[in-house]
Amino acid sequence: MTVYQWRGPFTDPELNRLHGEAFDHPVGDTAWWDRVQRHSLGWVTARDAGQLIGFVNVVGDGGAHAFLLDTCTTPRLQGRGIGTALVSRATAEATAAGCDWLHVDFVPELKRFYLAACGFRATTAGLVSLR
């Protein structure tokens, strides 16, 4: 049974492992816990049998806007609705916090997930690479 929790506890090593698996990069050593404590409106964790299997971060501007970052589900469980449930919970919590808008950007391969499964609508946006 998957358990979803708003502002659920996690360790840096387990989120680094999940992030590396989900985004197909080497496992890093990011200090996630300190980062979300400083910058996030909140986050949603998904656990199965105690193991972290999903995560999404919700960053707010202190007003009407919130942003989804780092939505990830362990690859072996993708396609089972975990990511959709993470985003749904994040949407509800951002709404409860008084946000009017929830933004997300994504690669083209995730268009169906965010637009069809999660209810976002396409918008025109801009992006500048800072590196």
C-alpha cells in the first residue's frame, strides 16, 4: 500500500537515490532536507513498505504562485498512478495554502502525464539557461 504524506520525512541519501534513478543520473549528495526546509511551501512523499518511491517538491512565491519541481517516481513503479497521486496531493496542498496558480515545466515526453493525467493546461512560457 502506498502512503502519501505532505511534508513527509525523508533522508538525503534516500531522496538522492530516488532522484538519480528517476532522472537517470548518478546518485548525488544534495542536501535535500535543508533545501526544502529553506525554499519549499511543502513536498509530498510516497512510500511503500517504508521505502521512498515517489517525491514532488512545491515551491511558492509567498503569494499566488506555486511551482512543482523534481516530480519523481522510482522507475520500476512508473505507470501505476503514483506520480499522478503525488501531483494531486501537491495541488490540494497548494490550494489549501492559498495559492491561485500551480506552475510546472516539463520535457516533451511528459506532456501526456502533466496535461492529460494531472490536469494542467498548456501555456506559453519562456526559459533562459543560466549555465
